[in-house]
Amino acid sequence: MVEGSMTQGAGQGPEVQRTATLRDFRVPAYVHEAGPYAHSSHPGDAAEHPLDQPEGYTPTQRDLPVINRGDTLQVTVEPVAEPAPADPSEAGPGPLYVVGDVHGYLDELIAALQEKGLIDAEGQWCAGTTRLWFLGDFTDRGPDGIGVIDLVMRLSAEAAAAGGYCKALMGNHELLLIGAKRFGDTPVNSGAGTATFQAAWLLNGGQKTDMDRLQDHHLQWMARLDAVEEVDGHLLIHSDTTAYLDYGRSIEDVNDTVRETITRNDPDEVWDLFRKFTKRFSFRDEGGADHVRSLLDTYGGTRIVHGHSPIPYLLGEVGSEDGEDTPPAVEGPHLYADGLAIAMDGGVTMAGKLLVQELPLSV
């Protein structure tokens, strides 16, 4: 049960029923086809697993195939305690936190931020110089995506005023919502026939209430988000894919190219960007650590931190038949790929957990 919603500068809204969305993650037919991208120039685009997307893959079906695996390990991790500086005036940057995919679950986000001491009982920033990064996917599937965006925008201003910051990355669902609003039912070249942003948005959890409340300042904010950042040795991205390499060999180049693509307002170009951001699972299984290293070697950092692929799917803890699914047990981030990747999507849309985690991690 979601007890209310918060919008920028507003109080609690009417009670909203939380609906189960596990059906959005059933296995689409394409996962049983042959592996894709055999001739790709980027390692993460190669077919390293039989369930990866086939050639011509287009995200017009519900995503997230079931991964039945037993050789991954979920590790409960705790932040490394750092001694407080003797003189507060000599303090460096504040603690670093990251937030996984929110997908419209505003009340769960508020509760998680309060639990970590980042906002107070009234939902106001109370973390001083703390640095907070959201890893993308604010809307769709959950009840109040616009309320989530409003909260993040407000916290950004409040954190900056306190000497810290609250920033966010571009997720594939931001691209999907931008495309649905701008292009609607305009046909795009999907690589597997024609598609539309509107149809893909609805199929992947688009909420009419979000579209009704979406305003120009929300669109402008989403369109300006960075796709990649490096903070304290952590390479922050949304999607567990090497498709970022298609957009530049430096963080600045990738972010500039993504923004320029959105600004040109060409539906086919934006669709291709969205399609590449939906790729996943490049970092797991044999060769996964090498794919992580290809990004770290190019953009810097010693670990990748990402959202996008829910931890229960990385662990193979979710079934595919009606009646066989059980709520995923997610206690914290998932450290994998030889300790080089940290997954932060706790599967809140699947009755999992919305993760807020301080970095760095120790095991």
C-alpha cells in the first residue's frame, strides 16, 4: 500500500493502491532465439549468453527474461567507516550515496531516504554536504513517477544550498517517456519492423497519470541528465551494457552526444538511443568482468555502479510460470563480475527493495 504522494512543494496526496507488476517481467518469446550481435565491435554487445537479445532486437516487448542461475552470490555489504576530520573546516566532500531504480514508488523512496538520514520527517534535505546520485528510471510501472521527479528536483536545490548535492543519471525509461511525449504514435525504424514510442511506453509500464502531469520543466530536466559520471573511483551508469562505447571515448563525449541526440529531436535517433540503453546483462557470466574492464579502461574508475537489471534476475531467483513467483529477497546491493560491478536495482516493482547505499562498499 502506498499511502500518499509527494510533489515539489506539495503535501501528501490521495491514497494510491500499489499494484503488482511482476507480470511485466515474464519471458518474451525472443529470449529463446539465437544470440545476437555476433559481429559487433564492442564486447558487451556480443552474445555472451543464450538469453541475450537477438539481432534486430527492439524493446517492443516486455523486458527482463528470467535467468535461472545458481552460480552467482549475493553479498551483504556495509559502507567503509571513515574517521571524521578533526577540524570540520578542513572536511572534504561529504559521504557518497547512490539510489537504484525508483520506477514511481515515491513513498518507498521517501522511506528509504529517511532511513539513511538523508531527509527528515517532512521530506526535506537534512544530510548537509552529503553527495547523492540517482541512477535513473524514475517513472513507469509505479504509481507516482512525476512525484519522484519533483522530489529529486527539489532535493537537488536543497542539497546544493546545504553544501552537498543531489544529482541524477539518464535511464532508459527517461528516454522512453521523452519519446512518448514528443513523438507519440509516430512510426520509428525499430530494426525489426515499425514501432512507436507510445506503444513501447504503455507496454513497459507507462502510467497515464504520469503523462497527464508531465510538464515542460520535467522534460527539460530529463533531457539534460548525464548518462555517465565518475565519482570517487566509481563509474556510475544506468544500464549494465557496454553500449555507452557507441557514444564516445570519454565521459564528456558520451554525455554531449546523448544530449545532442535528444536535442535534434529525430524520432529514429532517439529510438536507437533508447534501444541501446535497454540492453542488459553484459557484466554477468563468462567474460562479464572483461566487459566491465572495457568501460573502466575507457572512462576511468575502479568499479561500475549500475541499476537497470533487477538483482533477483541477476541471481536467478524469479520464476516464469504463473503461481511460481515468490517475492525476491533483496537485502542490499549485488557485488559481482570479480568484484568490479555493483548492481543497485533491488526490484521494487517486483515487491523487492528500493536500495539507497553509501559508497564505498566493503565485504
